[in-house]
Amino acid sequence: MLIVEDDEELSSLIVELLGADHIAAVAVESGLAAVAFLESQPLPSLILLDLGMPGMDGVEFRRRQLEHLAWSRIPVIVLSADHAAGIKARAMGVEGFLTKPVNPRSLLTLIARWTS
């Protein structure tokens, strides 16, 4: 699983939470780093995507992801502190949306829906 989140503390907590549930995860800090990861690593089964990041934000990353045939098949769950971002996330065609702070149980339930 790929976590695209500029908040290092949050991404570390999510990696730890997923690891406790036996889910391998890698965190990167920006959309640009996520593109570099997808270009050079085996494709993840799911992407957790923050929308508000410096440089390439989540919206731009998602646009680039959808332009690439193999990448466009990877399900995306958006994480955002902005409750209104759910509308934007759905318009981007993502599989899920969670507000920050993320409820661990809700996150694991949503991830299980797309990785089982």
C-alpha cells in the first residue's frame, strides 16, 4: 500500500497501524514522490492520498494517476482535514474518503473493502 501524506507523524502512525494488521505500507511525502514511487516500484494494491500537500498536491497526483493505464487501476482513498473535500474527492473518482483525524477502525474497514 502507498501512503501519500506530507504529515510525517500521521503517515508513520498509519504505517504502524497497518503493520499491526499485517499490511505492508510505504509512505511518501508528496504527489511528486508518489509518481516517482509508481515509476520505480511494484504497483501498490491501494493508495491513501492526502489532498493538501506542497508541490504536487493530491488533486494533481490523481490527475496524473488517471492518465497512466496501469496506475489508474489502483484504488484510492482520500484523507483530508477538510470535511468539504469529500465532494472534491468523489468528483475525482476515488473509492473512499475519510476526514482527519482518521479513525483507525474506519480506516482499516475501508482498506479491507479494497484489499481483500
